[in-house]
Amino acid sequence: MKKLIKSGLILTFFTLATFTTVFAQKYGHLNSGNLIMSIPAAQAAEKELETYRDQLVAELDKKGEKLQADALKLQKEYDAGTLSQVKAQEEQAALMKRGEDLRKEEIEVGNKVAKKREELLKPILDKLDAALKEVGKEGGYTMIFDTGIFNALLYVNESDDVMPLVKAKLGL
């Protein structure tokens, strides 16, 4: 009988220890978008990226305007009867080719901007990731949620905003 009571007490102790461990987990949250935009290096990178994108888009716009002007010129010459049917078709085919090339170039510009964004933000994001891991370990957090992602967080019962701690790690 004493063995049974002793076994029951040991089992109860381990069950309580397990539940205490499960319920003692600590959760934190932060808005990564707000945090990133509070980092001066990220703000500078965003300005540099905007300038880069604007330069590339300006070049595309010039090419697009030139293409449109050439198409109008072709239409006027054709309407005036100064171009033969064959010559007009050749010019129209050349304009269509230029249009296709311009659309390909637009895609390339998008890819270049994405690559530049990654190049500029990678060191910042790596530093942020390291700071988050340090805060998580030092603060004993089980999980830290990103509240900057729409509908990523449906319910949290008491969590700590760790943004001030991460900012401190980043020297902000």
C-alpha cells in the first residue's frame, strides 16, 4: 500500500512538473516592419533603392516615349501615303519587336531592383536575426511572434513586446 501511495506521489510530482514546464513558457512579439524602418541603415538602404529604381524606370520611360513617337510617325506616314504597304509592314514589325524588347527590359528592371533590395537589406536582416536570437535566449522566450504580418497572430494570452530589447541590441 505504501508503495502504491509512493508511486502515486511520484507520478503526481512528474505530472505537475510537466504541466508547470508547459504552462511556464514565455512568448514575445514585435512588429518587424516597424522595427526595420526604425533602423537608420534600413532607411538609407530604402532611399538608395528608390534612387536606383527611379533611374532605371526613367530610362524605360524614355524608351517607351520614343517607341510611341515612332509609332505615331509611322501611322502619319502611312496615312499620308508616303510609305508602301510592304515598307509599312516592315516598320510595324520592327516597332513590335522593340515593344517586346521593352517589355523584357521591364522584367529585367524588376529583377534588378529585387536583387539590389536583397543586397542592401541582407546585412541588416542578418544583424536583426542575430539580435532576435540573443533576446530570445537571454529573455527565456519560447517564441517571439511577428505582429507585422496580417492575420499571423489570432490570439496571444500575455506576451511581451520585445522591440525595445532588440533595439537595444542593435544600438538604437
